[in-house]
Amino acid sequence: MCIWVLKTNRKGSDEKMIYTVTFNPAIDYVVNVDNFKAGIVNRVSSEEKFAGGKGINVSRVLNNMGVKSKALGFVGGFTGKFIIDSLEDQGVETEFIEINGDTRINVKLKSKGETEINGAGPIIEKEDLNKLFKIVEGLTSEDYLVLAGNVQKSVPSDIYAHLQEKCASNNVKVVVDTTGDSLVATLKNKPFLIKPNNHELGEIFNKELTNQDEIIEYAKKLIVMGAQNVIISMAEKGALLICERGVYHATPAKGTVKNSVGAGDSVIAGFLAKYSESKDLIEAFRWGATCGSATAFSKDLCTKEDVEYYLAQVSVNKID
């Protein structure tokens, strides 16, 4: 059995904090094989291991931007210890809940093509959820809570909506980045921000969206359904912000795409890094869009230097 101590650092009541929740973290084990062939022994030319998961990505980018956050979620076993050690070595605060079973490993095989084999993740019990609920209930109106990624089958599909309800009376600003029914279930609780991409938006309404006007039309429906602000990422076409002030488009930065993993998470991190400091919604959107591009142009998640380099290329224009 693996035994280790979870570190807890409580903040003062007047200090703002961004909390990220990752229900199903993973060690992303990235292996490069020059000429992979199935059915025989292959030699790895290079390998890397990262603490992975959408909420974790948000915390890592915030840390790169010099903004404090605390990573929450569920980890277990020797792989869970790697997640905590990796994040804290980078300077990210953590308050993970230890559960039975090992945190999963996702294998990303890169050769002529790219193949992913993702683990399922351990079971989360009711008492584990209650521990997370207790943490969330202690958040205040100064805090932000990021709920990102899909969750295991062992928890209710509307678990993000339950987490919103646990902190609703404290006016916590909740950001949701998930898909399908899990996202729709959170809208009744009026999340501060949601961030589907254009394909995920179409899936919500069971419609293929073929142009920007259609994307805007259906994104506005999410506002009617309860979202306060909606960012729609559109890859090389930039991003849209739909809010009470209107509709805004962020132009994409120019660069060579090297990595699509974490680009959407970087949009959220960049947005929160700027908004938590300035409360300027439009400028926060510009920073978010820039962070998304900067990660796409990097081998790993973007750094502050990356973002500052590309920021001048990204402009935000009101289009409605």
C-alpha cells in the first residue's frame, strides 16, 4: 500500500483564489517511436511524463502566468503521488482527495501517426465526493471554481451541477468546461463562464454548425438557458465571446500548430489570469484567446513569455 501526506494550505477569508477540479487526472505518458510496427518489440526514441487532466492544465497555465491556483480532485496510489509531486514541484498548490485505486495512465504514442490509449480511472465513492463538497462549501464570493473535463461513470453525470449548488449561496464564480448533458445541467445554476468549442456547441443542439452566424445564434441560446458568459473556441478561426455587452470575435495569432492538447484549457486559464486581476471581460477574452494559440504553437502548455509574444497579434472586435 502506498501512504503519503496531502498538503493543505488554507487562505484568509479576504484572499481570492482560483480552484480547479479534475475528477479523473492522469499521468500522460508520451512516447516517441521512430517507425512503430504492431505485433513486434518497438524501441522508444524519447519519452516524457506529465500530470494531465483539464483542470490540472488550467492550474499549470495559471502557474506559468504567475497566478496562484489550487488544484482539487481525486488521486490514488503511486501514480497519484506522481501527480501531486509533479504539480508542487512546479509551484502549483494542491488539495487532492486520496481514494482507493491508482490514478490512471494515458499512453500517447507518437510515430508516423498518433495513437492514444486512455485509462478508465478509479472508482469515486460517496464519502470521497462528500470531502470535495466540504472544500467547495468553504469558497467565497472572491473565489473562482473551474470544473473541467469529463467524469468517471462512478459519479452522477450532473455532478458539476451539484458542485455549483454547494457554493451557490456564497456567490462563487463558476467556470464550466465539459460537454453534452453534463454542461447543459449546469446552466440552470448560471455559471459565470462556459467554453464549448464550435463542434461541442453543435452537439448540444444536435445540429451541424457550418458558419459563424449559426455559431453565434446557438451560443446565444446558452445565454438564454442561464450562462452568464460564453466563449466558443474555433481553432484557426479564432474565438467568440457572447456576453451581455454583445458578441466579440478574437482574431487568431499566427504560428505553426504543434500541439492541440490543452489549448482549450489555456483559453480558460488566460481569461481567468487577466479577469481576476482587472475584471475587464473583453481584455480577459483577448488574453484567453492568446493563451489558446500560444499552447497550440508549443510542445507543452504555454508560458508567460509565449503569451506576451503573441498578444500583439490578437485583436478583439465587436461584431454584433
